[in-house]
Amino acid sequence: MLKLDVLNLAKRFGARKVFESINFSLTPGESIAIVGPNGSGKSTLLRLIIGLNIPTKGKVVFSDDGEPLEFDAYRRRLALVSPYLSLYGSLTGKENLRFFAKVNGDNISDQEIDSLLAQVGLQGRGEDFVSAYSSGMLQRLKYAVALAKNAEILMLDEPSANLDESGKEAVSDIIESRRKNSILIIATNEKEEYALAERQCQLGQ
Amino acid sequence: MPSGNVNWVSKVLAVTEKDIVSEFRTRYAINAILMFALVTLTVISFAVGAFSPTKEVMAALFWIILFFAAMSGLAQVFIKEEESGTALALKLASDGTVIFFGKLLFNLALLFALTVIVVPLFIILLKTEPANWLFFLYAILLGNIGLAGATTIIAAIVSKATIKGALFTVLSFPVLMPLLIAVIEITKSAFLGGVFKDIAAPMQLLVAYDVVMIILSYLLFDFVWRQ
């Protein structure tokens, strides 16, 4: 079984302490909300968990049946939706989906693409260039890309950013559909999103 | 749900195809490269119009044009990903080897497109042509592979820096020095109509340079790309 262990994690930027002694473990079906005010290190913690930044202290271990996984092994099983993650503006929504699926090693059919776009409320907009998308549409497309990966680890940084009410409902539906079989990590400072996860990790205290 | 049966080569080609499609739509790198090449060619043709430079000088001029034109565009392959924020999505979507070879192929395609335009213009404007076309093709083929190999990894390194453009040229120049010396030597022989004995040593150097540079870049890339 897939498992994430965050062990005594700490991060400093020069003399500034961002956070320290962060500990939690998650297996599929479990979820955690990383909460705290702006600048408390929520996105930094997500990047550390993914393995894109180096912690000052502590470590993050992804394992499968007790065997530690290398970056490439857990990267394939991980999807991220974040304001810092952009998609290709010079490609259409469908081209983005097809490209990300293909480099991840998956063949995706036109029907599957249409179904994903419908799931995030972008039906009929798949042929538009992403550069012409509004920020809310872009956020929806990021969810479609994450869903196409069918990941076991779903990391959502500010999950409702730029979304209208129907977008927020779509996100709730996505989270509910994935909750049972995925490790879910949500970084947010929106109080109503705290309830999307079972546990909380408070930063900035 | 999507089925996972795409092989490594298809993934690499998907990265190259994405970059080519993006490049044709945005003309982010190709405009800079072509404009630089055309301006340099025109300036040189005016400058040497009144007299005939030696074949040795012609060989050097040819590679100066290609080198600086390439410097103005090849770095974009990673700088664009970092500046637009798509690098993070790409890091999570595929492993480093796929990205490296996809980008390397794109840079190679860009260099060969540049060469196809520069060579006839160079011949027409500077009123010269290689006496030995085979040597000239060797020089272009091996020179472009080495240029693409070295600049792809350097582009990945400088894409994290603040002063990307200047740093790219400064870092590339010493790394590309052996390649430029060898390739100019072969091109000189091509213009002078030399025999194979004249280019054996620079050819060996060039082949070794290309192999070492691509293997080293491949080994280093994952470390550079993930940080």
C-alpha cells in the first residue's frame, strides 16, 4: 500500500524560519488540510513533499508496501493543482490534455478528453487556446489534467482559487470522487475548505 | 480512464512536437534566430563586398554567424518553460530523460532549419561555395549535434538564473570552444577542397565531443532539472 511519511520537516530561508517539526503520515483514503495565513509556508511544504525543494531538516518518504519510492516512481502517481503550475497558452485545452497524458505515458482518446472537460465544466471550450482562457477556466483545466493522470496522490494548493460557485461544486465533486482511493493534501487559507480534509496541519502559529 | 502504454520514444517525440507546434504559433525563438542570422549575413556581405577574404576566414565567418544566431534562440527552450510557469507541470508529468531528449531534438530541428536558410544565403551573399560538399555536410551535421547537445544542458542551467541571456552566451562559449575549433577546421577543408587526411583529427575530436557532451548532459540533466 502507498504511504506518505512527513518526518520532522523544517524549512528556513536564510535566518527566517518558515516552519519546523512537521510530522504526519497518510495512506490512500486519508486526507489532510495544510492551513495557515499567507506566507506561512503552505506552498513551500507542498513543494517539499513533492521533492522539488530541499528541507532544512527532516525528510519526506513515499513508500509502497514499505519500500521507499524514488522521485520518478511516486511522481507518476502524483497530481498537483496549484496557482504556481501553468499550462501551455499556445496550445488548446485538448492539446494540453493530450500532451500531458502522453508524456506521462498514457494514451487518451477524444471521448476521454471530452468527458474530462465536461467533468470540470469546460465542455465546448476544448478547442480554444489556453491563452484565451479566464483564470477560472484555467483552474478548471488544471483539474482536468490532474484527473487524466488518475493519480493516487492528489495535492491541491488553494483548490478553489479563481473559481465561481459551479467551479467550487465541481471541485467538491472531484475531491469526493477521489477521496476513497487517494492520498489527499489540500493547502488553503479558506475556512470553508478546511472541512474538505479529515485532519489539519496548522502552519504559522 | 487513459491507458498507460506510450513508449519512451513516443514521449520524447511528444515533447519535441509540443515545442515545434508552440514555436510555430508564438515564433518565440525562431524570429530571434533568423533575424540575427540575416542581419549578421547582410552586414558581413557588405563588409567583405569590396575584397575577397580567404577561405579560412570564410569558414570562421560561417560558424560565427551560426554560433551567435543559435545563442540568441536555443536557450529559449527552457527559459520559456521557467518564465511561463509550465516547468513545474512538465517536471511532474515526465521523467528527466524524456524532457532532455525532447528538448534536444527540438534544438536540433531549430539548428537544422537555421542552417537550411543560412547556407544558401551565405553562398549567394558572400559569393563562395564549398569545394567539397561532403566535408561541409559532415561539419554541419556534427557541429549542429554538438551545438544542440551543449546548449540544451546549458539552457537548463541558466533558466534558473536571473540574468539568463548573458549567462547563456558566457557559459556556452568556453564549453563550445573545442567544437568550434574542430568544426571550423573541417569547414576550412571543405572550402579549400581538402582530402580526408586533413579532417581526420578534427573529425575524431568532433565525434568524441558530441558523444561525451550528450552523455554528460543526459547524466547531469535530472539533477539540474529537478532543483
